[in-house]
Amino acid sequence: MGSPYNISGSASKIFFQNKDSVEYKALSVIAELFAHPQRTLLSVFVQQAVDREVAAQFFFDEIAGQGRAAALEFLDDWIWLLKKVRPIVCTDLEESLRRNVWQRDGGRCCVSKAKNEQRHNGSLLLAYILPPSIFHDRDMINNSWAKNPSLLIETKFPLVMLKNEAVGLASLPNSELLGMHHRFAQALAHLEVSEYMKQASEDSARRTPVNRSSWNSWYPQALSGIARYIWTWIPAFLRVLAYKHLVGVSTGLYGNNGFKRTFRLPFNMYLRVAKDDWAPKHKAEVQTLRLVEKFTQIPAPRAIDTVQYFDSSFLLMSGLPGETIGRRIHIMTDEQLDSVAQDLKRYITELRQIPNKTGSGFKICNALGEGILDWRIPDSQRKELKFQNETQFNEYLVDDLPIDEDTRKLVSKAHGVEHNIVFTHADLNMRNILVDDNGKLSGIVDWECAGWYPEYWEFTKAHNQAQYTVRWTADVMDRVFLGYRDELKAEDMLCSMTPPW
């Protein structure tokens, strides 16, 4: 996903902890000298090395305090090496050997086991793990990096079971070559990203700007508004019949989206489907979307209908333009990510201004004043969890956990602070934030966990759900939320001890 520029401000518990290490200093220098994707491409030289301290020191020795010019030359050498070891598609294999390889692997990738849905045909791609020319490349033989014993590539890689489905027809891939590719894999992926972004930038510069018709923005809003007022006039049993039919239509039109309870529909609509005991959660989400629409300028779905009928509950809502930022972050520039952070900060400020007028007497609750739903708290899916104050909430978070003295001190420090209770999305992961083709934030979706929580909850939840995507946490979340570091440490400990059921 990339390497961040906000290394010094990162709250990550996984990366950048030892600030005295050569690795930390090298990554900090790289972050100062380069923007994404060049920064990420060069950082991975250190981060994916067998010995990251040795790799970092090698980087410093090569640039020898000469600044960006020397670092740029180092980056060029690194790219040169990556291009030498980049796998290439086989175009010169005899048809009989292609067939044998297909039979050997059972029509699927020998490493990932991903299946080829069709039988052997011309679209089957076979690749050289390393280009055959590399073994006769004089540049590689004479290269100083290859001669440096401290940079020898370790070819061990995570356990992969290679199985020959047709012994005698073709031999299995060489494990040493697979190990070498494993060591270079992330760098090669970032090289592809770098080349794609460069080409996209050139294409964008040549493209004539297109003025989008106001119809394109007005139509979905108008359709949503009309639907919200007319569709609900139809009797409930007819709406339910339509929803059940649309579930099948959704699968046929859009395939499996990976979510068991949410289905994409024509006209950019989305349908949530659940058992009847989930109806209160659907009603709470409807109320959340109405509050967001009333009190903020946040681009969010609009609730159209919710209905409970016999053993099922349905929630119909409008969709939003854009793609999840998780699918685009690797091709987004630093400037685009900065823009997302600024928009997100403004929207969260608006969200926190929504008053709790439920009249329930509970400060920590959902939009209807009833029990919260939060995947961080497994019991919230089955029990009515709402709290009169933060103290009760804190007591629940630590109840029955095997906390030792050191952990208790850490948690007590965070829980000893009295926080404001504010309206919170509570699930700001990269699947729920949408951006358009220009990297501009275009929507925030999936509001079913929203409610009033302690002010740090948005930050700690976002961190824990994307802790390995450090560019997202460091360059976005750690800039949107400048505090709550003790609370994050406490939540990290508590989450690790909380069973997922």
C-alpha cells in the first residue's frame, strides 16, 4: 500500500518504533527526499531486506551525505535491478509444453492455487519466474550490488506446497527462483504502480477536460428523493417480494461482492438483508443517515426504506459515486491523500456536532438511544449494550479480561481521562471511504455502527482495522487525529485480549 511521509508523526505500534535504528533514519531521509510512489519504491529496498539494518546502512554508505542527487541515482540503480529480475510472460513455448504445464498444475497457479475457470486455451498465461536472459547478463555479473556479500538474497519464503498433478510431463518450478521472486515481489509491485502513475499522469495532461453535465449529479439525487417518498406507499409485502427478487438479480448482475448482507442493485441502490432480529439495527442506521443528512454536509447514502416482514428485515438506501480508497490508495499521490485527510477532518468535526436528543438517558448508545453495534465489541451483536457514562463503558471493556499489572497501569492511564462523548461513524476503514477518479473524497458509507462514543473511539477503531496499511494510518488518520496516543496503546492491548465471539 505504500510508505508514508509522516513517519515522525506516526502512531503505529508495528512500524517506526525504534527511532534510534539505522532503518528508521534511512526511511526518514527517504521520506524527506521523495514523494509517493518513488518514496515507496525506495523504502521497500530497506523494508523487504533480509537484514533491514544492513540494507539501511548500505543506502547511507552509497549516498554518503550527498543528498537527493545521490539518492536519485541509488533509486535508478534499484529500478534497473528490479527490471532485470521482473518475471516475463512466456511467448516461445511449444504448445505441447504449455499443455503439460497446465496438466502439471491442475489448471491453476502452482503457488496461489487460483483456478483457471476455463480449460487450457490461448488465454492461459505462463511466465518465467526470472527472465532467462539474466543468467547471461554481463551487467548483472559485473554489478557491484551483486558482489556485496552483505546483500546476498536469502531465498527462503513462507511455506508453499508445490504439487505435481502430472508427474513425468513437466518438472515443478525451481524453489530457489520462487524464493528470489518472493524477496523482490513487493518492490516489483510498486514498480508497476510507479510506471502506471507516470503513464496516467501523462495521459491526463494530454486529455481535454470534460465538463460533466449537471444531469449526472442531479439524476441520482432526484431519483433517491422520489423513491423515498413514493416507494414506501407500496404495501410492505409487495416491497418485500421485490427485495427478495432483487437479491437474486444483484448476484446475477454484479456477482458476489464479498458481503453476505449487502447487495448492489440497479440505479446505484444498495439493499441490506438480515434476519428479523436485526430490524432494530436497520432502524438505527436509518436514523443515523437522517441525522447525517440533517446536520452535516457529509456525502453519505440516503435511507429510502426499512421494513420487517415475518422472519426478514430489509434496508434500502441510495449509493454514492466513487471507489473504495483501499483499492486506489496505492495509485494516489501525496497531494490527493492530503486532500482526503483535510476533507475527512472537516466531516468528522461536523459529525461531532450532532446532538444526542434521543431522551434515553444513555450517553453511549446508537442513533435511537438503544444498544450500540460495534465489531470491536462482539457482544454488541447479541446484547443491548448502552451506557449512562464513560465509566460504565470503560468497566465493560475490561470486564473478565486477563489483565496483568503492567496492562492495568496502561489502561488506567487512558481510561482515567474524561472524554467528550460525540457522534461517531465507528467504522472508518478503507472500505467505507470512497474517492473519485481524481482521488477526491466522494462519500462515506456503511453507517450501521454509528452512535455516540468517547471521542477517541473513531481514531482507535480506524487504526486497529488498518494497522498494516501504514500509509493510510500515518498520512491520513494520524493527521486527522493529533492526540489519543495513550488511548490507542490501551485499545491495542484490550483488543488483543478480547475474544472474537
